[in-house]
Amino acid sequence: MRILIVDDSLVTRVQLRAVFEAQGYQVREACSGEQALQMLADYSPDIVTMDVHMPGMDGYETTARILEKHALPVVVLTASANPYSTSTAMRALEAGALAVLEKPRGTNAADFDERMAEVLQVLRNMAQVKIVRRPRKIAGPSPITGPSHTPQSSLQLIRQTALAAPQLIAIAASAGGPAALKTLLQSLVLPQPWALMLVQHIAAGFLPSFRDWLASLSPLPVMIAEDGQTLSPGVLYLAPDGVHLGFCAERRVRLHAGPPEEHIRPAANYLFRSVAQQFGLQAIGIQLSGMGRDGAQGLAELHKTGALTLAQEPGSAVVDSMPQAAIALHAARQVLCPQDIGLLLNQLATQLASASALGKRE
């Protein structure tokens, strides 16, 4: 494995390099974001470790610029006392980093070996992830051809779905999801006449910061779902850490500590299956950026009910595995970039409001 270390601290670079080379990895160093970008012009590592606070170009901007031109996984290593804080973790994930970890302290620290073991494991995992370059301005949806993916106009989808008056939108996301969610949520206008449920694969401990970050950029209230809860329209509910998110027969929230699916809990497949069983046509399913296949099979089951199902356009995703898996199963009725998904939801909400007003006049 080839690793590029980006950090302005010589001490940190020396410590990381010693550990990485002891594992047999090839290592290069950059002391600034600017130097990292220069090196990448003729060097292609398997993964990049990124410091956050550096003079000149900081780690957030460096990460974003790397992903503009290079399909490289980036893992942020921060010396923040609270690596889960909104200001650190969410900004890094928004920029396109795949993971945020606490930077190991000096070799004399009691937890140095533990921290380094975590860093090494994450780097091994993330180096295998297929990354898509992420231009600052994402283009519109690319046509998807084939019998199950003939592009339909938004108006056709609205007419088809309006008959069912959706009550719920179920969303799945993993690596690269925060960036896609930011674009989607900031595209929404009020009112949104349905509840929204989100399964976002995220490390334990990040959820409160993730909730606060989403609330800061979304016009919708955001809360962590609770067992037995009745859903309210216009609210975004997040799956709690360590449990599956679904629904009981009364359409109340049901949290389930069952076995992981696709090695994940909460799993998007669980959410989509439960939504298909309890809401069927009265739901919309959305598969966003992420690694792996979680959500694809569940979205296919929701598709079979006749519900509107959408997948993020792979070229607009930081990691395209999850949307590609859904597309391969013919689970998505349309493939759109996040902004167009938001615009479609707005159009559908307007259509439903107009139909409701017409019904009241009649």
C-alpha cells in the first residue's frame, strides 16, 4: 500500500512514517496542502492521511481539491480534543473524507498502540474503496439506458406517485453521504408534507454532531428516532447508533437490535424492507453515495410495491458502490444527482398541495 502523509508537523510525519513503513507500506510526505497537490501531479498513492489545521491551505480545502482531480480515498487525522465535534468531523466528511480519526499522540502516550492499530485498520479498509472524482460543480443527471432505466420526466414521475400521496421518504447513505445530503437538503423548500427517515453509516459517537450539522443546513427539524415514536410530517429522523430502524404495523418507529446486515447495523436494507411492508406505494426510497451494497436489495423490494425509488447518479457520488448496486438490480426508477432529487421532491410536494387544494374546493 502506498500512503501519502499530509501534515505540517515534522514529529507527526516521522511517527506515522515509522509505523507505516514497519508494516511494509511505501510512504511519502507533504508538509502542506499545496505541496500535497504538487506531489499528486506525478504520484498516485493508494490513500492519503490528512491533517486538518495547517498554515496556508487547511485540510478541508486540500481534501476538496484532491477529490476534484484525483479518485483517491482521504482519511483525516485530527489532533482535536473531540474528533467527533461538528466543526471538525462534519466539515471533513462534507469535503469528501471517508473517515475522521483522532491523531495518535506521542509514542510515550498510553494509548499510542491502540490509536495506531485503529488508524492502520481504517487505512487498509478505505484503501480498497473506489472513489469518484468530485468536481465542485456537479453536472446534471446522466441518462441511464436499458429496459428498467429509461429516463422519465419529472412530471411523469410526479403524476405516477401523486396517486399514492407519499407519507414517508426513506434515505440511505454511507461514505460520501454527508456531501450528497447537504446538497439534497439545501435544495428542499418548505413545506415537505412527509416525514423523512435516514440511515447514514457513520462511526459510533458521531451521531449527535451529525444531527446538529444536518439541522444547521436543512430547513427541516432533525432528530434521532426513538422506539414507538409517531412520525410528524416535515421532520428528518436519523437511525440511532447500533440498532436497525424500521416500523411496526401501526407505522410507529420500531428499533431492533437484530444481527447486522451486510456487516452493518443500522442497515439500509432493513429500513427499505420495513418501509416496503408498512408503507408500500405511500413511500419514496432514495439510495445515495456509499460503499458496499447495503440498501440495494431493500430498495428493489420497495420498487416492487410500485413506490417511487431513486438512486444518486454515480458520477456525482464520492463513492458510487451503493447507487451502482441499486442500479444493477434495476431498483431505481430514476437516477439523479442530489440537487435534482431535491427539486423533484419539491415538485411533488407542490403537486400534492395543488391536488389537495383542488379537492377541498370541490
